[in-house]
Amino acid sequence: MNERVIFQSAVPLDNPYRCAGSLAAWQTEIGENVLGNSRLMLALSAGFAGPLLQPLSVEGGGFHFRGGSSTGKTTALQIAGSVWGGGGINGYVGTWRATSNGLEGIAALHCDTLLCLDEIGQIDAREAGQVAYMLSNGQGKARAGRGGEARKAAEWRVLFLSSGEISLAQKMAEDSRNRRVMAGQEVRIVDIVADAGAGMGIFEDLHGFTGPDALARHFKAAASRNYGHPSIAFLKKLVEDQSGNVERVAELMKAFQEKNMAAGADGQVSRVLARFALAAAAGELALEFNVLPWTSGDAFAAAKTCFDAWIVGRGGTDAAEDREAISVVRRFLEAHGASRFELVQGDLETPDQTIDTRVINRAGFVRVRNGEREYIFLPEAWKEVCAGMDPGRVARVLVGRSFMLTGADGKPQTKQRLPGISKSARCYVVSADILADD
Ligand SMILES: Nc1ncnc2c1ncn2[C@@H]1O[C@H](COP(=O)(O)OP(=O)(O)OP(=O)(O)O)[C@@H](O)[C@H]1O
Ligand SMILES: [Mg+2]
């Protein structure tokens, strides 16, 4: 029975789950000094959330800190990473500098714990979007074995923290094919502006340090001396009463969501709110376990500040596709409004508006009605305007904002008489107001 078993992994990766220093030193040097710093507190709270994903059956995903160089983004990741481990040159923090295949292995190694990926700028723009889905959905690519048989794909559940000078959307736009960021990708990697607005980068409270630079250096040094103990202390408490604790977290999450859900907000917002709620609840649980030296409500307050920053960053609580719908039509009219529309004669009320009638590559028609310009599109041209988005949805969004004329039935298509077409045709009519209104 005393057989000694040595596990030899096929994966030549370093084990990051090491311990150094002590929990008490970690609490004074890191835990106390992050107080009042919302981004750092969110990162730390999220650091404890990984083991709760499975018992709560909530989806994985990430928080991304975006901002200029030397604002403290990597420091935030290092602090959170010190919950789980460290050692080596970069401590617990990994990098985006990997292929999607490489990241599969790394994600699997961080299943149910915390994954920290620094410098999103380093991943290939063509892979960035897919990787966002892959990390959060928890499944690697299905591959065939040597004989063509299906091999089991790698699986994981992970909450990750990321940093970079640019957002996922900006990274993806670097690809020459310029694929649009899907709303689903933005929901999976929640983009938070690193600058907390206090003129000190990511920091808001310096705790007596001479400047943000000194505090950042202190945190880096502290995280390289003390790591690994917080997660062990947290997990010990968690398993003492697993079901009771999971119930407690669920209750905390619900409280956070109820408090912060804006009325009428889109489903994407509530999904992201759930991620913030999970981090907030994990932070509160860690403080109830006396692992984080904070007082009740601290983790909630920090998560709320960051959630508000996310809402401001995305431009409100509408669905991302709704905002994108307006912006694609706006972009099209800005680029082509003067050149690709044939004037519908007869309705021109303002005589000095002369429009060149030699239209090349016509996209639609333009007329002036009640002093307002209106752009008229036939259904096929409308698809071009929508640039890959669902044309019906774009039309409905515009109707909702009164930028599109509706028929008597309230539908977006209306019958119009157009030059060169003997019968009236079903068209989309967009008011030029769309160019003016925010
Ligand atoms: N908010 C800040 N204000 C001033 N200096 C800072 C701030 N944050 C970090 N620094 C300085 O920058 C150094 C690097 O910090 P950190 O690695 O966290 O930066 P970063 O935001 O990740 O930058 P980069 O985008 O270049 O990776 C720190 O050692 C510190 O000297
Ligand atoms: Mg950095």
C-alpha cells in the first residue's frame, strides 16, 4: 500500500502553484494596501472566483484591464496571481504571446483557478477573436487522431484576467480583413479602463506611499515574496462546508445583481453583470473567511465601481449590436452620402441643394421631404449598407430610434415610386437625422 507514485506530465509546463512567504505578510503587504483601489480589489476578488465556477454552474470569462504603458496593469495581474502562486521571473502571470493551441494547454492547466494573461497586444490579430470564445467556452479545438478518429478536445473552466494597451476589439481590427467584433466576444472579455480617474493610473489610494510608481514597485516586490497561501486558506474554508458556502455565494451574487441591474438593460449587460457579481461575491466570501483583510461590503463597492466604468466604456446599457447597427448606417452615409445616391426629382424643396446626377455605383436614392433629406435603399443595396449584420435587425433598430420611415403596418419597408421603375418598390427609407443624432 505504500507504493510511491510519481506523476510525470506529458506537458512540459512549469507548475505555477507554489507557495512562499506567509498569509499574514501577504495580508499586510498586499491585502491591506489594495483597499480603496477599485481595479486592484476587483482583480483580487476575481482571483478567488475560479473554484466557485463549477459548484455554481456559472460561465467562465475574463476581465481585461486596458490602458497606457506604466499605469499598473501588469501589477494588478501580479497581485491577483499571488493568490495562487508565483516564482520564476514573471511570477504567476502568463502572457498572451501564444498560439491558440498553446493557450488551450495553458487554460487547461488553470482549470478552476485563475488564469492571468498579460499584454493582449502580443497575440496574433487573426486569432484574438476565436481565442476570446475558446477561453470562455472552455473547450479546445476538436482534432482528429492519427487514424482520423475523433480525439477528445481539451476542456477547462476558467476565470481570467488580462491586460493590454488596447482592447480586444482594437486587436481584432489590426487584422487586414477587419472582422467586426461580435457582441459575444465583448461579453466574454469585459473591457475595463485601467485608469481609475484619480490621476494615478490604476491607483486611487496610495496608503502613504510617495507616489503611484512607489506603490506599484511595492506591490510587485510583495507579490514576489508572498504567494500561494491565500488560495490554500480560502480552499480549506470553502470545503469545510461546501454546500453552505456555495449557497452563501449564490445569495451574495443575487444581491449584487439586484442592486446594480439597470432597468431595461440588454441581456449582454446582465451577463456581464453576472461576471462582476461572481467576482464581488468571491471577494466577500474571502473576507468572511478572513483571508482578505477587508470589511463587509468592500468587495461589492470595488466591483460596482468597475462595473460602472465598463458601462461608461461601452456607451450605455443597450445591446452592442444596436449601437453597431446605427454606426454601420452612419458610416455608410458619411462615406457615400454625397456620391452614390440618385436624386429623386420633384420633391426638392430647397432649390439650392444641387446634387450631381451622374451617379456611379448607385447605392440608392435621395430626396428632400419637409426640408429633411431621406436616403432610400432597395433591399439588395440595404444588405451592402448593413455590412454583414442582419439587415432586418438593423432596420428594426433604426425604426426604434425613429431614423427609419415605417409603413402603415409599422414595418420598416415602405412602398416608394422611384425613377426608372414603373411600379412602386419596397424600400428602406432612412432619415438624414441619423447623421446628426448621438
Ligand atoms: N499608476 C502608475 N503611475 C506611475 N508609475 C507607474 C504606475 N503603475 C506602474 N508604474 C511604474 O511602471 C512600472 C511597470 O508597472 P506595470 O508593469 O504594472 O505597468 P503596465 O501598466 O503593465 O505597463 P505596460 O503596458 O508597459 O506593460 C512599475 O514598476 C512602476 O515603476
Ligand atoms: Mg504590463
